[in-house]
Amino acid sequence: MAQPFRMQSANNLRVTAHARALASEVYRVTAIFPARERYGLTAQMRRAAVSIGANIAEGCGRSGDRELMRFLHIALGSASELEFQLQICADPGLVTEEQSANLTESTVRLKRMMASLIKALRKSLHERPTRP
């Protein structure tokens, strides 16, 4: 049975605020990357960071919790991509160890928040009564 349409506002979710803050910090940190990285790591990190919040927002605008869960999984993939990119940019010294650690910690925290939201949505989907 199809679930009732319930649009969620992304702005009402704490996870959206964290995704936005992380994207802003990634933009700030990558602004000092060398020009040779403009179309490489800089662009990829920015795209991955923005994709996290964009997928949360898109999922909220879709029809129901199953769709939101699907887009949260996509956002988790983008967060994992960003986490790897943070490791890459730390190796040649594009960011300080402190910056890398802080951004990685923020990314991991955001991944945990999304995983918790997915778990809660999954639980609520299984607990909904079915109509005769």
C-alpha cells in the first residue's frame, strides 16, 4: 500500500544545518588550495560537500519517507567520498592536520546523524499500521 504523501522541510532537520555548516567549512578551507587544484580536488571536495545537503533537501521534497531514506543513502555516499578526499588533501599538506581532523570529525558526525535518521525512518515505516 502506498504511504500518504508527507513533505518534510529540510530546514526543520538538524542534519541539514550540519550539512550546510560542513559545506561552508569545506569552501573556506579549499579557498586556499593552490590554483593547480582548482579543477581537481577543490572542485571535487566542494561538489561532494554540497551534494550531502542537496540530497537531504531533495529527499525531503519527495513523496514520503522511503524516498527520503533513498536520498539520505545517496548523501551518505557523498559524505564518504568527502571523507576520503580529506585524507587525500592531508597527505601533500594542502590542509593542516588540525583542519583535516576537524573536517573529518564533522563529516563522521554528520554520517552518524544521517544513519540515525535512516534507522528512525525505517522503524517508523515498519510500525505503521496497514489499512484493510
